[in-house]
Amino acid sequence: MSKKSYSLSGAQANALLHFWLTAYSDYIASRVLLNSGLLIQGAILASTSIEKYFKGRYNSIHPNPNI
């Protein structure tokens, strides 16, 4: 299986990095909430984290300047 390479502009790479860094911050915060017994809040923040990761990944493959 061959790997595809993608080329991103500086702004697109910055947006991707922003999505992934905020997704990681949300992930850490959701872990804290879940470990503190706040299950609903932790689950909501975990789903937000996953959404940001996928949005960043999708945007890296299909760049959209409006996001």
C-alpha cells in the first residue's frame, strides 16, 4: 500500500495544528472530568475532542479556507 503525500500551505498547516492542539487539550480536560466522576461533562468534552481531531484530519485532506 503506497502512502499519499499532501501539501499544505502555512495557513492550512496552522489550522490543522490548531485543531489538533485544542483537541488534545479537550481530551486531557475530559479525562480529568471523567476521573472526577463528572461523567456527562466528560463524555461531552471527549466527543468534542474527537470531533476536532477528525475535522482537522479531514481539513488536511480536503483543504477548505472557510473553516
